[in-house]
Amino acid sequence: MFLEYFDLKRPGWDADALAALLTRLQESGYQSLTLDAHAVVARYGQMPGEFALPPAIAAAGTFADVLIPPAQRQARLVLARQGADTLRAVVLGRSQHEVRMSATAAKMHLEAVLGGRIGDMMVDENGRAGLVRFRAEALPALHLAGNGRSGVEVRNPAAAQLLISLRRQPQVHQKATVLASQVAALAPDRPADQTREQLEQLVGDGILDRWHVVVCRESGQWLAFSPTAEEARSFLALHLNCPHCGRSVGEEQVDTAYRLGTEVEAYLSDNRWICDLVETSLRKMGVESVAFHPGAGAADGAAWYYGSVLLFRATDAAPTAADVDALDAAAAALEAQGWHVDALGVSNTPAPPETRGRVTVIGGLSTLDTVFEDILADSRRRLLASLLPAQLQPVVVPLAALLPAS
């Protein structure tokens, strides 16, 4: 279940105004539980004309109603009065897309019914004040106000794992290098052609360097290398013999070398690549604010989602006890300021999930989406419980009014 909400403030959300609002929404195609229940009660009364809607709403004390939108029959619009001058609208649906469409339609209908711009009446939307506070207070306290970004970004898990494998290859001219003829070793579980295609994409993105090389067939020694294929072919045309095997250089092997640049090495070393994968996963799920700065403090990153703060520590190997303790302390400090905090140690090393204090250690990046889905779903359920009253009273009518006349 997904949700969005907004609060509308105007003088006098009394029973008459609420009854008129429900009636107008019904005319726009919304189905109202309060109106349906009131119609049922009215059928049992001796004098149906006496069962006007405003007195029934006034008698209920608190007001909340569940409506079915005309275009999204599976979605729900919940209206709940918050004090005398504020009406809360909560839209719920099966997906974020369904909720977004239903919320937009509800705002348009409410604007038409109430008259005037709905933006002028809106005092809160999806906890915007909490988001502003998160950016102004929590991020600086965690030393995450700057993102620490470099010129490298990898947001594809398969490409990231390929870079990690390439990082372990032998150093040639001070950079980790693999030949195209040997790329099968980088990802044994995938076809070599697919791996080469991924490497070429990384070259196109400016993440990897590509050299064209001439290699001695017997010794494997490099005879020549160049960033361009034309220069490599020019070398093959020379009347030279290989100093290692004696063959003409024109008979030697031509290959392509993929090289890990210095900037990429730093990107992988500080685990920024894991942070980028975490951010991609969260934004895909509708998390609006995500900030990362690896190595700046106890947490490498933080995100805000409907009043909850997610803290992360990203490591290639399993987080150490010191990492977990530092993250636990950071979570405790935020909770003392009134935030609900989910703290996660995110590791590239497969390992059974382990919980220590406030920190959940996740081993293996393949489980990120599943873990985040559960955490965000819990955040939405917790938020919904705080937004709406626990009980619904569609109508309150004296029992005597429904019994036969004496």
C-alpha cells in the first residue's frame, strides 16, 4: 500500500461545510461511506426528512470518511478533520503511480468544490516540514551536507561488479588491465560477449580507458599499444621482428585492453559505487531525498522518507564492529531528536543478515531492493497510523429515532 497526504486549512470546517463537501464530491463521481451509511439509516427512520446529514456529522464528534474515486476504483480517499480549521486528505493505492494520479484528481475536485486555489489552503503536503528539517538539521549533523561526488557514477549493479572484478586484475603501466580475449574471467557466470558489450558501454561513459595492443603470441608480452586502432595497424605494417619469438610483428596477436583509471580506483576504494546503487534503488521506490558522502562521518549516507530517516554505512567487506557501533551511536543521537531511524550496514559481501542494536547488517547487494521495500512499507504503515483516527463513525443517530412511533 502506498500513500500521499495533504492538509487544507480554512476557517470553519463545521458539520455544514463537511456535509456540503461530501455532497459535491458525490456529484463529481466519488462514492462516500458516510453518505452511503446515512442513506441506509434514513431508510429505517419513521420520518426520513428529519435525518439531515449535518446533525449526524456533528453528533459524531470526530469526522472521518472513506471515499472511492470515480476513475481509480481500487484507490481510496480518506478525509479526516484535524481540529476546527484543518481537513486532512489521505490518498491510498496499490502503487505509487496509482496514488499520484488519484491525489492529483482529488486536488482538482477539491479545488473546484471549495473555490479558490488549493495551494493557498494547503498547509502541509507529505510532511514537507519534516523534509526541510532533515536537510537543514540532520544532514549537517551527520556531515552529509556535501555529496562528495566525483566525475564517476555507476548505477547498474552488473557494471559495478564488473569494475570490482577488473580492479583485481594485474597492473599494466600502473593501472589494472584486462584484455578482451580474457574478459570471461571477469564474470564467469555470463557470456564473454555480454561482458565485452558492458565494458564497451563503460568506455563510452568515460569510466574505462581502452587501448589497442599488439601482443607476442608466445610470451604474451606487449609489443605496442595505442588509444587508436589506426596506430596499432600502422605498427603491424612495419618490417620488424618480435624481440621475443622472432616472428614478423604482422603475425602477432592484436587485442583490446580495458583499463581502470585512477579516478575510478578512488571511486571504488571509498565505496561510493555502493552508495550510488543504494541511491538508485531508493529513488526507484519514490524516496525523494537521498544524500551520500562516504568517509565524512559515522554514516556514509542518509535518506528521508515520510518522517523516517534511513542511515547507511557502505562497505565492500562486511562492516566491522567499529562501523556498527559508530552507526548505532549516530542513530541514537537522531532518535533523541525525535526522528524514527532505520540504520543499515550495506555490504558487498554475501552474509546472513545480522542485527546488532539499531543496526541491521545486509550482506550482498542483490538483497537491497527486497530490504528497502520492507523498510519503506513499515514507514508508510507507521505514518498512516499517525495520520488518521483509529475509528470511523460514519453517522451517529439516536436509536429512539429509528424505532416505531408509540
